[in-house]
Amino acid sequence: MTDASKTAIRQITEQGGEVKLIHRTPLKLKEHMYPEKYPIPLLDPITPYWKVKKLMRKEEDRGLSISYPKPKWLIEDIKSLGEEEARSKQIGSKATFEFPVPIV
């Protein structure tokens, strides 16, 4: 499925289903579509660019569950802080950015 409206997502979740948005790079998508052409599995791609994450979070607010590769440090932060605090503390958040040295 390439797109779903809020009402379609709501009806699917009411019936016990789930609509999931998975981020894949173009090469990883080719591997997913044509596994016979890739006998050796490719490595997981890096975390998506922050603009892509921002768009994915908007979709999450609509009711989709999102999935993308996360670095180990982020997984550890999620375990230690909790889901909501870690989400607000991810890369690109201006509220948590601090210069290493104070500007004089």
C-alpha cells in the first residue's frame, strides 16, 4: 500500500490490523523486491536523514507505526529514558543542542 487516509487507517486498526511504514533506501528496496538478484544480504542502511524522520513522525501521528534502522546509542537511550523522552531528544532537536564550549 502506498498511501492510506485517516479513516482507512482507523478502520484497519479497529479490525485488529496494523498499517506500517518502513523506511528503505533505493538499493535496499531493490533487494526486497528482487531477492534472487542479491544472494548475499546487504547491510542495513544508516538512520534516515532528519527530514525523512520528520515526515515519518507526521505519518506516525496519523496512526501508522513506523520502522527504520536505529543506531545502538539511540536504542540504549530509549531503554534508559523511556519512549517519549527519547523521541523528543533525537538528533535534530534544537531544544537539546548545547555547544561543547560556551561562546564568549
